[in-house]
Amino acid sequence: MFTTHFKLSAQPFVERTPVDRLLQDERMTQGLARLEYLAAVGSIALVTGPTGIGKSSLLKLFLHTLSKNRYQPVYVHLTYVSAIGLLRLIVRDLGEVPKRGKENLFLQILEKTQKSELMTVIVIDEGHLTQPDALTDLRLLVSSALGDEQKLKLIITGQETLWGELKRSTHLDFVQRISVRYHLPPLNAGQTAAYIDFQIRKAGGSEKVFDDDAKQLIHDFAGGVPRQINNIATTCLINGAAKNVQKISTAIVEDTMREFQLP
């Protein structure tokens, strides 16, 4: 196992990263600032970015910071369902048994959130897979809050196609209610190097495992996308251990990238 070869106490660059191993770079800091504003006074937050860019990591960081005494998060990522199916998922996550009929599901969600002492934050991950009718339903849930105190907020994340869907005239009311929007960019070269070093340190290793030029090359191949950086860096470590080298050089990276080329 490459972890033994490189004297690591854990595997770096894992897909499901624990909160304490999420690097809060400038991108994450900017995203958190907007989501914290949403939690305080906003209604709807929109976070977009390409696949693997770190949208779910941003959500994980944000939900970790929410006070359990003030907020009740409802996280939904199984979004490739019908509009009524999405409402059922929300009702279940609120601890209720879904009733039959969309009108009853609406009432269940609204009554549950209004009676709660906590602010409910519905988080829709993979929002680009959400049906157009479901987007309308989500907007109605937020805009239908009764009384002067809003007890329901919405965060929706997705790939750029989500914004394309929202720009349709049928979703004008949704767009006008977006309090904050944030497009998560890729890592720049310096951030990629810092990300690789951070993950290696968290796994108990030395930052010297990867040469500086190797980090730059990984950034170029990955385009600054964290998920691709994870894949390439992990394969480099496997390759390096198999070759019995102590450092990941540009030669190792170039050799590794041949495995990523489709035939």
C-alpha cells in the first residue's frame, strides 16, 4: 500500500472528506460568507460550478458551522425525481410521514417549519437534476411562509446548466428571490499546491512528497478541479510506490497521466 511506502498514517485525497480535512481556501471563504448571510437574513442561495469543483464540500463546511440550537438543516441530494417525489423526500427528512397529494405535502412542510422553534434550511444538492416543476414548488415553499418571521430558507447547488434553466421566463420569480449567488471557481496553481500539501499533512506525511513542478503539472492536467486533483495525485502515489521512488516528480505525473487518457 502506498500509504506505508510514503509514511502516511491515512489515505490523502479521499472522495468523502471529513470536515477537518477540508481546506478553507479563498474560494470556500467567499462561499461561506454568502451562505452565512443567507442563514442570517436571506431567502434563497444559489451556488453553481462544474462537477468536482467542491460545491458539496462548501455545503459540508457550512452545515458544520450552523448552530444546532437555531437551525434545522434538511439536506436532499436525490434530486432526479419527480416534483412530488422531491416534496416527499423533504417531508421525510423533516421527520413526517408523507401524505397523499401535493397540496397535503405543501401543508405538511409549511406547518412543520412554522411550528418549529428552529429555522429550517432546505439544502438541495445536485440541483441541475431537479425538474422544472420542482423548482417552482421550492420557490413557492419559501415565498409562502406565513407571518412576519420567515422560518424556511433554501440553498440550491448545481452545475452551470441549473443557471441556464433558471434564466427561463417561467422561473423569473425564483431568480428575483435569490438573495445570494456564488459561482465556485477552480483552484489556481498556488491553491492547488496548497491543497496537495494540506491533504498530505493531514494524512501524516511530508509536503516534500510532491515536487513543486509536479504540483504545477497536476494543476495543469486537472484544470484546478479538486476531484481531478484527488484522482491524479492518488494515482501518482500508487505509481510512485510501485516504482519505489520517494518523491513524486514530473516524470511520475506524466507517466501517470497516460492512465487517464481514453483509448
